[in-house]
Amino acid sequence: MGKGSRLSLVTYPVTSLFRENCSKSPQITDDELAVLKPYLEKIDKHVLTWAVMSAISADALNQWLALDEFLSIESFLTIVREQFPKKTDGSLSLIAVLQILSCHPKISLELQTEFKMWLQTRNYGIPDGYSIHIKGKLNAYLLVVVKQEHPREPLHLTAYVKIENKTPIPIFIKPKPPSLYQSHPENGAIITCQLSEDETLEEKIVPYLQDLLKQSGDIYLRGSPSTYNLVLEIFLPFDYLAESVDLWGIERIRRKRKLGREYRVIVRSYERLVDAYYAGKLESAWKLMKSMEQKVLPTCIRRLEQEKRYFYSILEQELTEQQSIGLSCFLPEAEAEREELFVALYETGVPLALWLRSPDFENDGMLHFEQLLCTRCLQDHNQLIEQLFKKRQAAHFCRNPENQWGYHAAMLLDNPERTPSLNPLKFGQ
């Protein structure tokens, strides 16, 4: 849980050859499973969860997690034999999982051979060309949504994993005492908590993020046949858009690290996700950006950091008249000016904003900051995210990170093609 390659994560060019045979086959017998089970128990659980998700569905994987958080082979067999015995095409779910395992590069050749033999002796052979197609890197996204209608109301949190161009997968986390969070009574994908006046957003959300990052990595991504880049996209309400999310602290082994040092972090807007008016503005601006010639893109960025004194009250008008698709600036110190800045983004639908929280950095920093919004990065936003991540990392590796512009850089990037669907959730209601 994009703008990556449209190639499927796992492609089976000959699945149709099995379809008729599988759909008419009886359920696997207990004796056959007895032969298979010792080999399944040797499989890394991360690989097995990937195989379930890829071969059957994300729903099957989440049902397995709900049934048994330890993911035993017994509960796996319950899922593939009782809850999800067949795929939508009529083929047996267990066979589809085994077909993936028989070719998965993170499984030993010995085990791959055993699975192939098991399939072939039961007329589920693996024809030539049946394989997993591996990309160099997967583009994976952790989409974290934060809702708070009013400052004193509870926070409602939910999250999805999106892998390449596939449908976002909801993540279910069960709070364990003495957790600060509670599960939503009607939807296990939603977590709620209270934010008091003396607490920061970081204090409340970081523990949830740490759980999400571990679960998304372990359950949904670690078993992938390919390595992956994980982008953390946090949808924040309007009042929190200026939060220094990349400077939030997360726990590592005997260390506390900044979130932006460890992960590719960008901010997104909650209102553009749920409000039809602002979602429509964003869609229009996004289509305009996609229709532009590559060489024109850098000229459509409004660069406010070059202005010695700028009146943000005219920003909405300027962005509209210039048909801007992005802007860069120093984040205004005055709250009223910051509000004008983000209102202008919302009203014009501009999907991209890059800002610096401070002007106090080394002399050549401004040049490098402006070069980030180059033609290549504006054409491929994955490159833009990656380059910002590298600049942040480089800053944190320095003896004095605060002297580097990457330490102060933040980005809002709203891609309407990469959003979860919250309508069925009655989110936060």
C-alpha cells in the first residue's frame, strides 16, 4: 500500500492453464496435507504471509491475522481450507499458495523442489515459464490517516499499506494494555486516543507509527521476493500541516532516531482525502500537471524563497493566474501567514509544496534546495521523494545537522492516485 511501475508484483503467465483443473478438483485430503505440513512448517512466516496475500487476497491475510496473531500452520490451513477455500476464479487457494512457494527466491531450492513434486504428483504441475518476476525495488507506501475535527476531540487513526498499483490494504492493530489507544468499537482498522492540551501530536502518534512500521514491514513486505523502498505518507488535518513530522523521534536499538533519517516521510492533507470540494480541486491540478510537457514543469513552480518580503494574502491569486503545480518557500513564522499559505494550496489544488523551516544553514544550501525541484524529480515523484530522503539522511549524518538545509526541509505531496478509501469505514464516526 502509486507512481511506480505498472508491472504486477507477482506475475503468473500460465495460471490459466491450471484454472479448469483446479476448479473441478476436490478439496485436498487430510492425508495429502499430512505429507505437505512438515514442509510448510519450514517456511519463513514472512514468506508465507506474502504468498497468502499474493495468491489469494489481502483480506485472507488479515483474516488469518485476526484468527491467530502467531500465524501457525494450523490456522493457515483453516484459512485456505475453510474460510477462503477457493479464489474468485474457482481455483483452490492452497494450490495457488503452493505455486508461489515453489518458485519463491527466499525459499531454499530443496523446499522449492519438494513443493513442485507435491504439485506435480497431484496433477498440479508447474509448466515451463512459471515463475515469479522480480523487480529491482518495489515501491511500497504506508498511508497513515489522522482525523481530528476539533482541537479537543479525540484523534482517530487508521493506516494502509499500498504496494505498487495494488489496492491499499487496511492494517489492523490490537492495542494491548497499558496502551494509550483504544480500538474503534465498529471497525478494528481504526484506533482512537485523546490528545490533551499539554500533549504534542508527536507524543500521541509516534507509538502508533512504531507499531505500524513494524507490522507493515514484517507482515506485508518482508516476505516479498524483491527488496522495497517504503514511503511513509501521513495525512494530517489542516491545523497540523506544518508539524515537523520528519523530526519526530522513534526508538531504535539503544538509540532514538529522527523519523526522516530512517524513512521517506512526506505530509499529505486529510481534508483533500475526505472533502469532495478540495479533492476535486486537487484532481484538476493533478491532471493539469500530468498534461504538461516535461521541460515546462520547473517553470510552473512558484519559488517564494526568492522573495525578501512576501504577502501571502495574494498567493492564491498568483497560483491561479500562473497555473502553478507547486511552490517552494520558507515556512512563515506568523501563524496567520502559514494559514494563508495552506489555504492557497487547498483552494488552488496545488499538489506539491516544499518548504524550509529555518534559513539558518550553510551558504550553498539554498542552491541545492532549489535544484531539488528539477525536471527529473517533477516528472517522477518517486525520485523527488528519494532525493529529499537522501538530503535529510546526509544532514543527520553530519556532526551539526542543524547547519544543513536537509534537516529543515519538509514536503507536502498529495497524489490523488494513491489514496485509501475511507467511505466504507465511516471513519471516526
